[in-house]
Amino acid sequence: MEKLNYIATSTFGLEASVKREVTKLGYEITSVSDGRIDFSGDLAAIAEANLWLRCADRVLLNVGEFTALTFDELFEGTKALAWEKWITKDAKFTVTGKSVKSKLFSVSDCQAIVKKAVVERLKKTYHVDWFEETGPEYKIQVGLLRDKVTLTIDTTGPGLHKRGYREHHAEAPIKETLAAALIELSYFRKDRILLDPMCGSGTIPIEAALMARNIAPGIKRRFVSETWDQIDKNIWKTAREKAKDSIDKSTKIQIYGSDIDGRAGVLAMHNAKRAGVADCITFDVKDLKDVTLPGNYGIAICNPPYGERIGKAVTVEALYRQIGKTMSADDTWSVYVLTSYEEFERLYEKRADAKRKLFNGMIKTDYFQFLGPRPPKTI
């Protein structure tokens, strides 16, 4: 079967996590750069990658790349690509774009030129002068990095963080893809305890439960490429059936979430039920100072208020001190905290074993990692 080129996009700092996921699916990584993981695979990779990637933002089909220093070169390079292989006669297609350090810095002009070039190519292929655009949707993206042009078609639709289980959320929620990455970067395994003592609407515990049960994160949603004629419906059917058969229904999962806000607890339980993992998680309404660690050798992961979006500095500092006090009750635990507060270690009263720079939306954060001992082999 023909090999195609794909790009899994990611939030800056999560490239290694997405690379591991793509490799685990069995696809060949061709390159990794800021915010993108290039890989090759067959047509079925569209279904499998969209269903299974937990940390990526979306999956793009890489139609072609070339160098363009002028708008004429952009037009001719775009027109030379085989758009008719993907875009049908009745297709609805739009063009979005971005330009970074390119001579072609006007994004709106680049989008218009790419659209015109694609239309000219399709006119000759389909022998028509007008396209009704009433059929399947294809979103073309033109990316310019210095003099290099990358033209892709989005196979995902709404971003991969749209799992389908979160109808409502608490204030300042963490994206599902970032939550999954925080878990992937920890030592969490399905046989270990996980706690989020400030769980809000439950995203971190739910993502951990999906991992522990080996539930494909995209199994409850649809993707734009499912409407494409080029992809046999049996490819999607087979991928979904395989994902359902892969679910681990037998392992006992110990995941806990608590929050001081009772409304958040109700939302968390509702979301967990929609995700199909309510039996894996124990939610509780509890102040952080009243939280007790449920066992030994557990993993705590939390995304507390930063003081930027919600919470005043004094309140946030007191909260961070309390995180340290709560987690110091058992030194077998490993603790992971995401925050933009640079003085977090001072308030936690312990030096982190490791830090990783990540972005939560547009906010630059550090992922502080306080590592406990590995559990004995009998645990």
C-alpha cells in the first residue's frame, strides 16, 4: 500500500511525547521539529493516528513541500501538486495559513494565492469553471517557515483535545491533550495509584483512567476525514473495532480526584461517566489541607491556579505551601505540578528533581517533578 506523509502537530515542549505515541503505533518517524512530528504510513494511519494520539493537537496530511521566494513561486509550486487526488469535484475547501520569518509575510495574500492555484489545478482536472463546494470538507493549511512552504490537509477537524466527554468544565480547565502529556511524562502505570487533589472538572484523572484502561481517546468522536471518499469506510470501521477490542476491562484501577468546589466534583463525575471510566475514579469534595494520601508509592499530578487567570497571589502562595505540606506526609509519593509561578519550589519547600518548560494555552509554565522511590517489585 502507498506510503503517505503525515504531520502530527503538538504544543511546544510535547514533541517527545507525541513522537513516542507515533512510534508506539508502528509508524516511521521521518523528522521532529518545534511543534511537529513528521511520519509516514499508509491510508489507515489517518484513522489510527486520530483515534489513538493522546498528546497531539491534530493530524495533517502532508501534500507537498517546496521553496518559494515570490508569490509566483508559491502559486506555481501549489498548482504543481496533485490536489485532485484528495479534493473531489463537489468538495468544500478553505485555506488557512501562517508565516514565520518568510519573505512572503502576508498570510492573507498567501491564502488567496494557494486557493487560486488549487482551483486552477482542479478546473483542468474536472473540466469545470465553477465549484459548488457542497460535498466533504477539506481544510488546506499553508505554512511558511523562512523560504520553505508546507501544504497540508487537516484530517482531524476539531482539535484532538475534543474527546467528546467534556460537555461542561470548571473555570480555567486544562486541555485534555496537555493533561494526557502530563501523565505520559510521569511514572504513572495502570497498577499505580494516581491522585489529583485539585481536579476541577476531572480532566487529569479521566485522562489517566483512559490510559489505564487502554481506551482510545478519540473513540467517542468523529473526524472530518471520515467523510472523505478516498478512505474506505471499512478502514474506519476496522480501526474502531480494533480499539474497542483493546480496552482493558479487568485491571483494578486506583485513581482519585478531589476539589474544594462541590460543583466541580459534580462535573468531574458527569464527565467520567461520559468517558466510560467512572468505575476507575473516586471523586471527593475536600479542601487540600484535608486530603490524605490513599496508599504508598502513588503519583500526584495537579494543575493548580497560577494567580494569572484565577486566584490572587497571596491565596495562590498559601495554596502552594499547602501542596508541600499535604504531599510531605509520605515520601514514597512522586509529585508533579504544572504552574507558571517561578518561585514554586520555595513555597513547596523542596527542590524539584526535574523541570520541563511547557505551555498551557499561551501561558509559559514549568512542570515541576519531585520524584519518589520506585515501588518494590511486589507492589
